[in-house]
Amino acid sequence: MSTSEKQNPVLDSIRNDVRIVGTFMRDLTMHVINEEISNFPVYVAFQGEISIGKPMFSMETHHLNWNYNASILEEFVKRGVVVEDKVEEFMETFGDPEERACIFVVTQEAGGFVFVPYEIADTEEGNLFMPN
């Protein structure tokens, strides 16, 4: 991971949120997988308005830096956020959903996928992946 990623305030704020709601994210992820809704649950982190996913955690209610909606990879493909020919690559990068959350972070400038462990020690970092 580059030095710029380690000092990225957006990623730091996401990691701080996951420290607060990571256990709930893992529980929801396992529910989505166990109910065979999808093997690839995705959370959407945003601070404004967004129309993807279903609301899960709000900045106000949960005292977070971001609002979080719950979605699935299939919705991202349907909306063209993840293009068909990148789905296999995305699935490989996704890793183990029991160990880390897949979060699509939407800022005013862009959107990108971040994979963050549900349980974060102060020295751990999440891995950033942005499909083309």
C-alpha cells in the first residue's frame, strides 16, 4: 500500500466507522450469504444522497462519518458500476466476505471499492481496489 493511501482521510474515516459497526456488517453479510441473496454483499458509503442499496447505518443514528447502504454485486453489475468483463476479477479481489467488508465509497469526486477487515486493530489498513 502506498504512503498516500495510508494517509487518506477518506479511508481513515471508513476504517473508524467499521470499528463501530463492523460486527453488524459481518452479521448482515452472513445473512445475505446464508439466505442465498448473493455471495458478494457490498456496502455503499456516502455522505449525500444515493439511490443504490438499502439504508443500513446512518451518520446521525450511529455516530458515523458516513451513511451506509447495503447492496450486492449483482446490483452494481446491473447499474453498470462493475462492467461484465470485470466481474470475475472483482470476485477474486473480493476475498472472504466473513473476514472483510466490501465498501463502495462515493465521494464528490468519484467512487471506488475498499475492502476493510470487520475487526480492525489500530495498525491494520484496508486494501483499496477500483475496477475499471
